[in-house]
Amino acid sequence: MDATTALIELLLLLAVGLLTPGPNALTSFAHSGLFGKKANVPLITGMAIGFVSIELIIGFLVNSLDGNETALTALHWIGMVFLGAMVVAMFRIDHSKIEAETSEGKLGIKTGIAMQYVNGKEWAFIIIMMSQYMEPLGGGIIGIGVIIMVTLVTCVSAMIAWTFFGDRLSGLFSDEKHGRRIFQVCGVLLSLLWVAFLIRGPAL
């Protein structure tokens, strides 16, 4: 796989991930609905810090395992398990309970960071991104840096978009007719993604 193909596939993977509502997106629009759009600045900053830190951890782990086919295969299937869990969650989620609710007070940087470490969807996508695209995008530190730069720009932009369109999206997700259909479509998209990486297998 050349760098151009890897970059295109990485952007497609991010598109599926960001269009599929997860903890970050749901929290972003709920929090902005309660406290205003400016209140999301520290929250999104924390999300970005947490996201980059996990990418660095996974990136250096994948890089250190270069040549260890058994470990890389195990890491690939860990990511696949997380992604499979997200597929199931999309089909089982109770869309009627999605509304603008967060904790008692405003959420800040610490919460944004902590959220990333308990976000199964995040771990799934980062493991797959690092294991599949690090080498084609330069390998080692360069590959890790390219992936972090691309994902950070796209993910922060997406969280800002979720912040600004949160009120409308909250009502759409909880709608009896459209809400269920949206999450079913998201489930199908994630299922197709899972099948694609199943067919491709681990990048060894």
C-alpha cells in the first residue's frame, strides 16, 4: 500500500468513525446545549489531549512490536473486538433516552481526557489506524506523527461541528422514527468496516 492510498483509507476510516455518534459526540452536543458553545472549549481541549496521548501509546506500542507477527496479530484482533462491540451497541442503543444530559456541573479538561481512556470506540479506531497505516505513511515516528496530525485536525473539527449542531442532532437522534434508523445505518456502516478489516487481516 502506498502513502496516497493509506491516507485516503485513513480519511475514510475517520469519516465513518466521526459520522457515527459516540461518547465524544454525544457529550459535546449535550454539554453545549446545557452550558453554551463556549463551555465546550476546555472539554474539547481535554478530548484532544486524551486522544493524542492514546495515539502515542498505541503508536509506540505498534512500532515496538515491528516484526513480532504474533503480537501484531493479537493487537489487530483486540481492535476488532472493540469495533465489533461498537457494532452491537449501535443496534442495541435506546435512542429514546438520548437527550441533553451531562453531569451536575460543567465538564472540563480533566473529564475530556478521562473520557478517551474509557471509550472503546476510540481504542478500536486507534489500534486499527496505527496497525494498518503507520508503515505506509512513513513508519516509526514519522508515521505516528502523520496519523496524529490528520486525526487531530479532523476529530477536533468534528467535535466543533457536533457542538454547533448539537441541539438539532439531539432531537433527531431521540426521534421515534428517525432515531432508530440513524443508529441502524451507523451499525451497518461499522459492520461493513469490520468486514473490510476482517478480510484484510492484520498488517504484518
